[in-house]
Amino acid sequence: MSIEFQVPDMTCGHCVKTITGAVNQAAPGATVTVDLPTHRVSVTGTDQGEKIEAAIREAGYEPSRV
């Protein structure tokens, strides 16, 4: 299963690191792929979309599920 988020306020490498860490904490074992130019975050290996979205929000970003 793959879950995708659009994160328009993700703008730099620090953002990528912060979001990746938040997702890894929320869904250990999931694979996180970030495409910074398109502001997309893809998460595979979990079905916990709401938990991941909440973790990204808690990290200070505004994700929307794609």
C-alpha cells in the first residue's frame, strides 16, 4: 500500500529530514520517499495514513492526502 501527501510548505533539505523523521516515528518500518521539487511525500508499507498525516502536522507542516 502506498500513501501520498502533498506538502506545499516543504521547501528544503531540513524540511525533508524533519518530515522523514516524523513519518518514521509514526510508522516504523515504512518506506518514505520525498520528491522536494513537487512537494510530494510517498509512504509505502503501512496503512496508517491518518497517523502519518497527524505526525507531519505535529512536525509543523500542512499535508494534504493525494
